[in-house]
Amino acid sequence: MQKRLLGQGNLEVSALGLGCMRMTYGDKPIGTRQDMIDLIHTAVDRGVTFFDTAEVYGPFTNEELVGEALEPFRGQVVIATKFGFKHDQQVGPSPSVGLDSRPEQIRRVAEASIKRLRVDAIDLFYQHRVDPNVPIEDVAGAVKDLIQEGKVKHFGLSEASVETIRRAHAVQPVTAIQSEYSLWWRNPEADVLPTCEELGIGFVPFSPLGKGFLTGKIDETTTFDSSDIRSRTPRFSREARIANQALVDLLGKIADEKAAKPAQIALAWLLTQKPWIVPIPGSRRLAHLEDNLGALTVDLTPGDLSDIDCALAKITIQGARYPEDLAKQTGR
């Protein structure tokens, strides 16, 4: 497996990570808990060393799954998790009820996550979403304290603006920024990626396959369970899917030329953008995991990349990437 470095902290991870969220959270899981543990073990066997989870996924159950699955590989893998939401503790595990990045909450989450993940320290600790009620300097300072105490190794931010990234980095060096980035969401190229390059920060794209759309397996006839966020996401309305099919057709054409699959072209494109970009496609099936890892063997030449850029310039992606309530939490 190829390796890449995230940030100036020299956090080495596999060139492709594994997003674990949907193994326990979101639309109805596929398979049993043991099936998901087996899949994570297979990923390790294939050379994946970078796994992504969060307290809010469940809440709590995803970290517990990842912790159990990866306990035999302590010291061999990197686990990223996140803080920044609060939960209704009066009724037990429940969906998040708002943002909370107060320093005392960050510490509470860190200590609880360490136990659930069965580790001595959190490898990479992201602020999941920027909390407008807590100065980012206080957030970075709280994580800095945890790093000094040996409870956290690296600091990250998710879906943060350039201004927030700079302010946080001035207090505690940021190792990685995690945000959505793919062939159908290229906004980070405008300012976030240049800032990462300037400051020496790694970038971790989530939803690198456009929440499944770029695999070519979703079309205008696809239906989504009510528990699936795509059922209320504008970009996945039937009209948007019809309009955005042009991008999938483009990927299919390139894939045929390369004897590859559309998902592999989408991931290979991301991997060519910068050597410090590490996508984390999610997977709950072995076949999908194998397909994603196959992207590492796809060779996109400068000519291929130029052709893709020219073709994309003629395609206008339709539909917002988040429902309105979730969109408000990004870019702060």
C-alpha cells in the first residue's frame, strides 16, 4: 500500500483511508456487527492504516465498533475521531442536539473516546464542525493541552473556513483538514487547498465518491430510505440526478478507456491533485472496498487530467450538497 504524509507533523497513513460512519450510522446498516469488524480487518490486511470515525456517529456506537475491530492492531493503524456535538444525556444515546466545542466538553469527549477506541491516545482529533459560540483559539488551546498531556497526538478541523484554519493553526499546528471534495464538489480548490499547501496541512476528502453518485450505480430511478440523508439532500433529488448524469457518463467513458470503474477514476483523480491528499471513501461491502483500493493502480496522465478538466468545465452540477440546516454548519 502506498503511504502519504499528513501535515508537517509527519502523520503517515495509507494513501486511501476507510470512512467507517455508515457501518453503524445513517441509513440502515448492511450486515451484522461482526460483518463490519471482518471488513475492517480485511482493510488492514490490504494495507489500509487510516480509519475515520466520530463520537456523533451513533452516537458512540461507531467508535465502539472501530475500537473493537482495531484493538488487535494498536500501534499499526491511525484512528481519527471527532468532537464538537452535544447529546441529550438524560435519555441515553441519542442524536446530537447541537454544537458544543467548549474546552471542558472537548476534554470530556477525548477521555470518553479514548475508552471506546481502546487506545492510549487519539491519533487525530478533529473539530467536527466549527462552533460559532466558542472562539477557535479556545478550541485549539484545549486540544493543545490534550496533546501536551499525551491524550491526543494530532489536531484537525472539518469543514472550516480559511480564516478559522489560520487562527487555529496559530495556536496549535493543524495536521489535517477534513472536508468534502470530489469531482462534483471542487470548492476547496478556491482557497482551502492553497491554504493547506501554504501552512503544511494535509487534506482528507470525505464523500470522495459524491455519496455514491460517482460510482455510476445511482440513477433517476434510485430510491433512498428515509434514514438516508440523501433522501433530503437537494443534490439527490430526481431532477438533480438527471442533470448530473453527464458527470457519471464522463467517468464511465474514461473508465472504459482505462479498463477501470467510474469510482476508481474519481478516486485516482483526487490522488493526483496533491501528494498530501488522502481520501476516505466509506464502504460496507468487501467488493466496494476492493474496487476503491483498485484506484491506486489507475494511471491518469497529464493529458487525461487536462481532458477531464476540459470536460468538467462544460458540466454544471445541480443541487446543493446539504439540506439547509446542515449547510449552515459548514464554511465557518
